[in-house]
Amino acid sequence: MKGVTGLAAALLVAFAGAPAAAQGQGEAQGGPQAESFAPPNALAVFPMELWDTSGAPQKPDEKERLALATQSLVRALEANGAGTAVELGPFGEAIDKAAPLYKCDGCWLPIAKDAGARFAVVSTIHKASSLISSLDIAIVDVATAKTAAQASGQFRGDGPDEIDRSISFLVKGRLLTPQARAALAAPE
């Protein structure tokens, strides 16, 4: 590799085995196989879920609000350097079947692996009342099932703006600590 800079050599080493590794991904749960190789920090960001113990009637647009919250989480993770989200659309049926993910004891790990992700991101909003909720976000290493990063926090209100601010604060201020960034950057 004479004449190749250190950065270029590192990139060559990092990406040399990526397509071959992606080809070896199986269909552990009978779901579709990832069609393209995933970036080094590929994140399977699962749909945000709601654990509602408030007793309040469910809002008619709750599903859309959770989808927007998931998009906000993806943007915050990518903007803060956690990785790049992989497409989970082809795995929608398997994800729906496994729900609620916060109760299934890691049943989402095979889905994340089949999607080509190195890390799985699971998140839950616990709605205690229409005024007080908490948000939990965890990033889990798909190969080891060990938590690489985890953050929780409470917020007031249940509107999209409050949820968006909470996601941004947790990702930037509590989730992606120096220790978490080291875990995300560690070689596989």
C-alpha cells in the first residue's frame, strides 16, 4: 500500500470485508435478507412504542405521532454521529408480530441482524398521564446483545414538540456519552 495515506488505508481495511459480511446474513426469522451491505455503524432503529398507563383514551393519531417520533430519533442519532439507520420496512410484519418490543426480551435482535445492522435501537415512551411521560432509549450490540448505550428521562406534555425536544436532549445529552461513543466506535 505504498503511497496510500493512513486515512485511506484505514478506510480500505474498514470496508474491505463489508460486502462479503452482508452476503452471509441469514434469514433467522424467515424474514427478508438485507439486500445491500450496511455501513460500519448500521443502526436498526425500531419503531418507538408507547406504554400507556395513564388511563386516558388513546389519541386517534397516536400511530402517526409515534412514527414521527421514530423519524426524530433517527435524525438525532445520525446528526450526532451514532451511525446510519438501515431500512426496516421489509421487516414490518416481523416487527408487528414481535410487538411490544419492550416486553419481548430481545426478540428484535434477529430482525436487526437480518436487516444488516450492527446495533439495534429500541425506545419506549411511558405515558403516566397526559402531563407526565418518560422516554427510554437503548442501543444494543446485535452480535453480543450487550447494551452499548442507554438513556432515560421524563418530560412534560405529550405533543410532538415535547417529544421531539426530549429525543434531541436525551440523544445529545445523555445517550451518546464518551463511553457510549467508544462502544459504538469499537471494532466488531
